[in-house]
Amino acid sequence: MAKQYAKVIINPVAGGNKNTYRRWPYIENLLRRGGLSYDFQYTEGRGHALELSRLAAKEGYSFLIAVGGDGTIHEVANGLLSSSCAVLPALGIIATGTGNDFIRSMGIPKDCAQSCRKVIEARRRLIDAGQVEYTDKSGKRAMSYFINGAGVGFDAEVADGSKRVPRFMGNTVPFVFSLLKLLPFYRNKDVRINIDGRDEKKRVLSVVVTNGAYFGGGMRIAPQAVLDDRHLDVVTIGDVRKAELLQVFPRVYDGTHVIHPKVCLEKADCVSIECDRRILLQADGELLGSGPVTFKVMPAALVVVA
């Protein structure tokens, strides 16, 4: 029988400079006052949230709460989706990170008091997820999941570079800083892309395969994306020149970049990408490895409280 209380998984360093560790007593008080019964545990490093969430599902918790940023949410979701449990716990989120793209897509408030109230109310929504097969950093084939979005090419290199910028600056500033730093040296890639059985060769800056609408700290990369429509949204940014990219880049924040003639937006269930050169992969803002990659939709994969 499932335990009728929650497991709270806290990334104490999310948000930079132990921001979440300092905020936890306030969050804890809000949850206790709201009548929620739970156990909690701090993560101790990269990958630990995945292990804790997988173990919590096995132990029979009916509700998991991730306290942290997009990286923490990514790990907790991966722990759940890689679990062998027939019925997965619901996922609640109290966002304390800097990017917060998934909560934007879900409509979960950033304010801690409001998000705690949402967790306590426990109104549930069944959403899709994505699965991606890729080559990991050791050169072996691997598989992972994403609930917000993933991408190959320039966006993956920018996401990786932004991790080395101080997080107190938020997430948008590091992303833009990384973009401007990498742009003079990046070369667009010739790829072979298969979208639901349709093969095509093209030169691209990036291919973003997303479940949610936002990435990069508030960029509305896929304005038509819906988390529960049983499809992934594919945003192909073609062979844009550097000057073109700088011109169109500000339009990503309101979603009007999709009208650019070198931007293609479509929905798909399966997307495969191959490249003769090394092409990096990010998922939910985390650098996973490189191509070749295959993305697949997982309809109605996860229950999220929102």
C-alpha cells in the first residue's frame, strides 16, 4: 500500500550560493502549516536526486516534491520515469532555481508561498514526456528522459557554456552571455533528420525538440507547445548567419521568431538526427552527450501537481 505522505527532495545549492538551503526552513514551515505530512532529504551531488526519486517510488510514496531548479526537476522526473513501478508517484514542484522554464510551461507560480499552496491543494495534471537516445560522454549509447525540452547543436553548446557563468545573475543573462561568447566560433552543422519517417538533409544552427513552450530562462521557443497533446514540438533553426541570429534573437522571448523563413515549427512523435561532425545534446538544460540522437514522445507519462 502506498504511503499517504510525501517525499521532499531538496537540492540545497539550487539557485546559487546555497540559496535553497537558506530558504528551506521557510518552505518547510509553509508545508507544515498547510497540513502536509512528509519526509525530506537533501541531495548530495549530481545524479543524487535521480537516485532518491527512483528509491522513493520503489518504497511506495504516492507523492514526490522537488525543491530546486530545472536540473533538479529533470533528475527527479528521470528517477520516476526510469522506475519499474506500475503506478508512479505524482510530482510536485517548488521552484528555487534560476531558469524555471518547466514551471513557466506548466503555469506553476515561482513564488514559494503560492507554489506551496499548489502542492498542498494537489490538483493533478497528466502530461507527456520525451525519451532521448544518444551517445554519452564515455562514448556509449545511453537513454534519458526530459519533461520540458531538449536540443542539439548551438543551443546545447550555449546551455553548457551558461553553466559556467555565476548563477546569482539569474538564467537569462548567463544564457545570453554564453551565446555571445560562442557565436563567433560556432559553425552550423549538416545533419540528416528524420521526422516521423520523413528524411531530409539540411544545414542547421539547432534543432530543439520540446514538450513545453519555454527554454533558456524564459525564451518562448515553441509557442504552440502543449504539455499534454501527445506530441513533441520540433523547432528547426536552419542555416542562419550570425548577423541574422543576432537580429532575430530578441524575438524568441515573445515567440515571434517562428515567422522567420529559416525557422521551421512542426509537431512529431519521433525525431532522429545524425551528423558527420560531433553535435552536442542537452535535455532540460543539462548537457547529456552527443549524437546521433533519437527523440520519442511518451504520451501521458507523468502526473504533475499544478
